[in-house]
Amino acid sequence: MTEQCRAEENIDVIPAISWATALKEPEGAWHEISGPCVGIFDRSKLPPNAIQNLDSIELVFNVPAEQVLLFEGRVIDFSEERGIHFAD
């Protein structure tokens, strides 16, 4: 399970695209989910080779090996109705 990184002062963050399996609410409750999500990682906790550079944008992909094929050739989109999702 990936540790959530809530925005704090004095940390250098990297945006991330991940496959979420669970979400912890601020009050502590866990919810099982399954789908793409956008988040951040603390740069100091990442190995240097984990950070990808896409057209001068640093980004981390955090996808379990068994989910990689779900991302191949797919576009991730956002809408008010559906949130983060794969484009149809």
C-alpha cells in the first residue's frame, strides 16, 4: 500500500499517477477503491530512477505490475462527474 503524502511545508513533492487500491480519509477511515488517481510523493523518499521526465515535467508512475497492462495505450482524463478516469 502506498503511503499518502499530505501537503506540508518544506517538502519537495513530485506529482504522481498511481493505481489506487485503498484510500484513507482524513478522519482515519479506509475505503477500498480500484482505479487511476493523481497524487504527490515526497522527492526525498524516492529513488532517483523512479522520477520520469516527460517534456520537462517530472512525474512518478506508481502502478503495481499486475495493473500495468490496464494503462498501456490508455488516456487518463478528468471530469467533474467522474473525477480521474480512463478516457473512453
